[in-house]
Amino acid sequence: MNTNSLRLQQTLASCSQSIADGDFKKSEESISIVVHFLDSISDCVSPGTKDEHESEDSAFEVVSQLHQYLISPSTDQAVIDALAFELPKAVAKFACASARCFENAEKIINHFVKSCSPRDMVSILCEAMTSSSDGFNDPSYFTPLLGALAKAFEALQRRPFEQVKSALPVILKVLEAFLTNPEDETDAGFVDLVDKSVQIAHSLKAICIKLDHKDKKLIALFGLYVLQITALISNNVGAQTSTLMLQLSHFLHYCGLTYLGLITGHEVDMSLDLLSQDDEDDHMSCFSYVRCGAALTVLWGDLSNEVDDATKQDLEAVKLELFKNQTKRWEAVGILKHIFASINLPWELKRHAIDLLFSIMEGIDFQQAHDTPLDSSVYIPSLYASLQAIQLVIVYASDPLLRKKAFDTFKRVLADIPPSLRFDILMALTRNSELSSMIAILLSCVKEELHREYPQKVSKENEYANAENNMSQQSSPFWTARVHDFVEFVLKPPNGGPPVLPEFTDAVLSALNLYRFVLITESSGNTNYSQVLSKNKLQKVYREWLEPLRALVSGVRAETQEDDNQMALCGLNPVEFVLYRCIELVEENLKHAT
């Protein structure tokens, strides 16, 4: 027996004697000595060093001896109970040393769960996970603790809901830390951690079955946990992900969650509301990804026939319901935004989410949808946030085909919104965008709206020419003086000064093209819906927009020619061309303005 083994034997014997004598203070000191000794051994294991094998051998011998001591029939239960309060954290560190140390560490922690009060063990294991050493970021430390916690859950006899509700925030914090952005998703420690997260789901289902499915709050908590880990596991799409999603879909089916309830968010909200009623400690804050998980559940069902079959639901029928029902369609858009806005989900899943949303929106008669009386205001914040999320795909996706599909989807979602609200959303999106290219895209959408609505406006004006309730109440929200705000935001930024060139070349060019289009259309049609032909408007545009921009462009051109920056010059040419055309049009119309 080497020195370390002998020392462990002596400290355990001293600890056992102190507990047998009923000396509380001395037993605490003895247990503390055991913990410090174990920490000193585990801390010495340093992978990659020359004495790695020697330190690992020593760690394995110590943890093996500790396991033998605990399972020995001669070890008193009082000793095991006392050690159980302090040792899980120290023992879990050995799991990081090697595979064989991991195995023995797991056996020790599981033995504590088997031999001690499961209620106590839930608290002890959670404490070990929340008070790990600073900077301790090895999933192998947490894996045996999570596995033991799953066993402790199943062993609970009284008030399991309260115990589980208190433990899940700790569990999910650990899982989020490692599953959000793992260094290597094929690493054994990562794979084991994912397996343990699913094992906990199995234990929650076992508790629900043991309670004969009567605890509705526990079932709701179970469903939210599954949705949360669905989102976390989906951050890393690998060979095993589809198999894992198959298991998770079985759990959701057991919880009574449906594709329609998940994609619209209704069932998620119902579960959160049910659990929040008596939640004084805000346990629900740990479920920040459940809506993303809900969207991903439907997406995985669309991607995998096996997952779809496991849910025993008809996804095509759900798509048809969303196609026919505008409010449910908007709710689905609001849930899917969580996929588009995620910084951790792989682009492959975002691509499938765009495809799913596009397929739902394809073929909708948007005009007919707008004719149906509907209070849209309650949905606007969610739709606005959803369009912002789709913008992220348009801007940051590396695949040009995905960017184009995302833009087509963006326009379909926009078209599904009533025109008056569509104007306000486009304005808000423009004002809150910091990217020149995105502002240019949004202004092109405004131009498309103007192009589409102008013939309808002229037709309606002729139709109502002699009617008392004339075009002032029939007008398009785009063909008004407010359309100037889009152009002014770019050419005369709210923070003062002219726009920044060449950084905002795309936005400036798009704003000039928008203004030119409005000016030419109104001039050609002898109309003035936007007040663009009014003398005061023309003077303001000339004085406050175009002249300062002309001076700016001239200065930038001189600088770029001096620096011989051919690329910048090429980008400036179309801006200069459209700018001078706008100046000519304004000067021409000023001659006839009254």
C-alpha cells in the first residue's frame, strides 16, 4: 500500500471513529481532512505533463480505495450519510482525470444516492454543481453529478415537484454553459453530458408515471425541460442529433404537446403560466430557450420522418391550418424568429426554418387576408421583431441562395401585414438599422410598395372623384407626405450632418432612387399625393438634402482621386449620376411650382 492509500485509510478510520463516538466537532474536522486530501490528489493530475501517468495511477488508486470503503458491509450508515454531504464535489473532480477514474467516481456518487436520503442528495448534488471551483470548465466533472441527480429524482417519495423545480435551474445552467458552444461536439465528455441531459428527462417521465399522470404542474415542467434541452442540443447538429430528437419527441408526445400548439406558442405559454402562478423565486427564468425549442421541435419533425412519426401528428395539416389562419400564421412567425435570431444555432437549421416559413406563406392571397377585419396591433411587436430576425439571415448568411430565400420570405411576411401597419414597420426597421446594405434593401421594399399601389390609388381617385368621402380617406399609407421621411433619414441623418460616404453608399443610392421614382411618377401622372411637387417641399429638398450631398460627393471624389482608390470611385459613380438627375428634376419642377 503506497503513502496516499495509507493516508486515506487513516483519515477515513479517524472519521469513522469520530462519528461513532458522537463527537460532532471532531467528525466535521475529520471529514474536512478527507476532502482536502482528495482535492490534493485530484489537483495533481495534469494531462500532458511528464508525470501524468504517475499522478493518474495515484488518483485511480485513491478513488478505488474510497469506493471499496463505502460499499464495504462494515462501513456504518452514519459514516456514509456524513460523507455524502461533503464528498460528491471532491469525488466528481476525479472524473476529469481519466476514463477509469470517471467510472469509479460515478460509482461512488451513485452509491451515495442509493444509500442516503434522495431529498438530501438532490440538494447536495445541486450544491456541488453550483459551487465548483472557479474556472472549472470540464464537462466530465458535471456528468456523474447529473447522472446521480437523475437517479435521486426517481427515488423521491414526497413532494417531487418542489424538488425538481428547485433543481432544474441548476441543471439547465450547467447544460447551457457546455451545450451552447462546445469546443468539440464529438468529445466524449460532451457526448456524455448530452446523454445525461436526456437521462434526466427519462427520470422526470418516470416520476410522472409513478404519480399516475395526475400532477399537471410536473408534466408542464417536464415539457419545458425537454423544449429547453431541445434548443441546447440543436446548437450542434451532428450524426447523433436526429436520434436524440427522436427520443425528445417521444417525451413531448407524452406531455400532450402538439405541433400546432408549439408553433403558435400557445402550449408553451400555458405551461409557463401554470408554473408561474406560485413561483415566488422566479424559477421560470431558466427556461429562456423554450420558445426556440418549440420551433425546433416542429422543424425537426419536418426534417425527419422518424421524428414526425414519433409525435403521431400530421405536420402537413398544421401547415395548412397556418396557411388558412392569419393570426395563427403570425404567431408561428413569432415563434420561428427565435431560430433566426439565435447566434448559436447552425446555419443548416436556419436554412430549414426559412424553407418552412416560406412554404407556409407561399400562395397566400394577401389582399384577401387584409380584407378580413382583424385587430392587428397586438401582433405588431412580435412581427417587427421577427422581421428583424430574418434580416440577420439576409445580412449574415454566407450562402447567397439562403440570403435570397430569406429576402423572399421577408417580403412575404411583410406583405401579410396590413398596408398601414406595413408602412410603420418599414419605417421602424429603417430607423433601427445600422447597416447601409440593409437600409438600401428596406428602401427598395418601400419603392416596390409605391410602384404596386400607385395604379390602384389613381383608379380609386377616379372612382371616388364625385363622392363626398373622397381620396383623403381612401389613400394609400405610402403615397403620402410621410414617404419623405424614408429619404430624409438617409440624406439628412437624425444625428446631424450629411450621410457618411463611402460607408453608406448603398443606402444613399437607394434613397436617391426612391426620391427620383416618387418625383417622376407624380410629375408624369399630374398627381401630388406625396406633396413632392409642392414648392416648399422642392425647396427644402434642394437646400437641405441635395446641395449638401453634392458638396459631400465632390469632396469624397477629390479625396479618392488623390488616393487613387479606384474601387471607391466606382462605387461613387452611380450615386453621383442619380444625385445630379435628382437635382435636374427638382430644378425643372421648381420652375412650374406654385
